[in-house]
Amino acid sequence: MPNLFDIFSPLLTLLESTNLQLPVKKVKLEQRYRSSVACLILCFLFPWMMACESVSQQYQGEKIDGVCLEAPRDSIAEAAMASVQTIGAGWVAIVPYAFSKENDPIVNYSGVGKWWGETKAGTEHTIRYAKNLGLKVMLKPHVWIQRQGWPGDFTLKSEEEWQQWEQSYTAYLDIMTDIAISTEVEILCIGTEFRVAARERPEFWRKLSQRIRKRYKGKLTYAANWDNFEKVSFWDALDYIGVDAYFPLSEDKNPSVDVLLEHWEEPLELIDEVREEYNKPILFTEYGYRSADYASRGHWHNEREDLVENIQAQERAYEALYQTFWNKPWFAGGFLWKWYPYEKRDSHRNSWETDFTPQEKATEKVIQQYYTQ
């Protein structure tokens, strides 16, 4: 948005440089009055100017009340996805994983052994299922690094390797763009949690977004991890500032909502600073908590085999997040991690009781309260 002071600067200059005449007395306005008139006009315009600036920093779209779906291992029936609507969700994020080896520039999306929901055909079917149920979709490609998992520390040794990776990753995103266009996906996320690659290769991401926009007419975002979103320098090329919002908040086993609200103050301030710098809405591309002790201290600190069920800790963590962000005028919403589109709980391979999913837990009521506002 143009600077409004710059817009009205020519008017003020004109007032100070011309022989403006008073219509009643028909006398030439003295030089000493011209600046006063200019200041008077500015005083009348200032509240309107500030209101325009404020409106420009508000999110004008619908609140995104979403869930991240786990890609099913095998094909599923369309009816299995309807469960997301029990909490009032109107959006789903589809995550078709690609794979890379450590320090290897090749991004492999077409390898054998992929789960059905991660294949091109399975991804397209899942999106169409969602559309048939009236749900909107974010397509969120994610690269899994063998022996590392998280792609945040993925790096390469030479410029030649980086260029090779850029070509390989672009080919992966070309497939994702094709899917997004053919299935009319509303949001396409161009990458997920590449901490090093996002910081060191910003021009690649800019060119990638430009390439996608030539064909795809929906919205774009990037999913930055909670610990480096402020270091991403290409937010201006996207429509949302995407944050995977796993901010560590408390070392307590089961902190109260009030304690969590207090610990949200510092991350909120940083998020607001970045939002203000780029004048873009904030989208939590992922957020969520395990239903276990120490749910809000950062899930990477908790060994899975040592987890102790604590649904109240999950409930409180969700409540504090919603109280902090949901009604902020610049907050676009988010996608909770995660939701299993299975017809039966027994098909889940991990411990349901301490998993991230809020399904069949009291936490569903907390989410529903905000998703149905």
C-alpha cells in the first residue's frame, strides 16, 4: 500500500507555493497563513489516513479453521473424511511427502513404496473427497530427509549441488502445482521448514513463487518453523506468513491457561513485528500439542516411550493459543496437527492416548468452540 503521507504531500506543497485566494474576502492568502491551512488540512486527514493504514493490516478473508490430514497408507472411502466436520473444520491440509537423502540434492517424489495418500493419484483423490464435502484445501508439500527426518538442517556442500537441488525441488513443486490447478486448491504452500535453504537461498524461493503464479491463481504461503520464521526474507512474495507454531512455552507438566498466556507474550510480540514489517496475515500452517505431560514445552524434548497421557495439558495448550491469536485482526487461522482420516481408531499405528490428534478427546470441544465462531 502506498504511503499516505506521500500521497498528500503534493497537495501540501501546492498550498505552500500558490496564491490561494479566500472565497469570502477575495483577498490573497498571506504566506504566513498557508502553512497553517496545510496543517489544518492534515489534521482533518490524519484520522482517516491512520484508519486506512489500520485496515490495510487487517486480514480481510475468512478464518481458516483447518486440520492437517495424515496421508492414508491405503485408499480410503470419501465418508472417512467427514469426521473433520465434527469439530467445525472447514479446511484440510494435504501433505504429499517427497524424500531426500542426507546431503543429497535429489528430491524424490515418484519412488516406490509410497503410501497411497502421498502418491499423485492418492493426493488428487483425497482433495476431491474434501471438495465433495464442501471443504477447502491447502496443499502442503513436505520433504522428509532420510536419517534426519526434519528438513530444517538439510544443507549441501557446493553451489553446484544447490543448483541441482533447486532444479529437483522445482520439478517436485511443478507436480504439486499441476495438482493444485486441476483440483482447484485454494492455498499452495511452496515449502516446509527448510531453515537453511530458506535463509541461504531466498532468490530461489522468490523465483519459484513467480514460476508458480504464472499458472496457479490461488494463494501462496511457505511453512517456516517457529524458530526461524523471522529470518525468512521473501514473505513479500507470498500471500500469508506461514508459521509451524510449535513454540516452547512452559517446562511445567500441566501449566494453567494463565501461565501459558503469560509465556505467549514474547512469541506474540515477535510474530506481530514480522507481520507489521511485511503487512501480511499470519497463518499457522501447523500447530498442535500431544495429549501428554509437558505438552507445551516442545514435543522434541519428550521421548515417545516415556510419554504419560494428559488430555488436560493438551486442552489448556489449545485454549491458550486460541485466546492469544484467534481474534487478532491479522490472524488468518491455521491447521491443527493432526487428524487421521480413518474410520476406526484401531487402525492408528502409534499410541492414540498421547498422540497429537485431538480426535475422541475432550480437546475436540475446545477446538469446536473456536472453529464454529
